[in-house]
Amino acid sequence: MIVAGLGFRRDVTVDDLRAALAGVHADAVATVDSKIAPLHGLGLPVIAISRAVLARQVTPTDSAASRARHCTGSVAEAAALAALGPEARLLGPRRIIDGRITLALAEGDPA
């Protein structure tokens, strides 16, 4: 299973997220539970991850802004990994789209 972890600013729309995911194969999307509303318009299963769970994920990226706001170095990476459990692995570095969306893909078997 492949999960697209997404971090994004509050002004991002479902159309912005659709554009960010264009050409990406994902079986589900995941983000911090406080920001899941726009994800429901994507037509994919949505996995909500609590801040406490995000904070326990080790991410290759360590953004000070993300850590201050969400207690993790990267919401996108942490959400993708958390959605799939301890054996999950990132498929590459996160991508930053238009400076407002971060996207990370992880692969694994859901817990």
C-alpha cells in the first residue's frame, strides 16, 4: 500500500491538493487530524493522524516551523509513515509544491 502524506497551509483548497497529487499513485492520503477536511474531496481513503502520533515519528526532514506547530519535523513524512506502521518506508524525499503543500509517499502494510 502507498500512502501520500500531506502537509499544507490552511488556505489550500481541494483543487490545490488534487493538482499536487496529479500523476501520483496513492492508495490513501494522510495528514494531521486537525486538517483533514479538504482531503475528503480527493476521492481516496483519508487517514487522520493525531499530533501525539506525529510527534513519535522520526523524519528525515526537520523543519523548525513544522516542529513548532505540529511537534514533528515534517507533517507529510510523519503522516505517511504513521499511517502504515513501524515497517513503513519513505519512497523518496518530500516534495514542496508552490510553497504551500508538502507531499511524501510511503509504502508498507497498514497496522
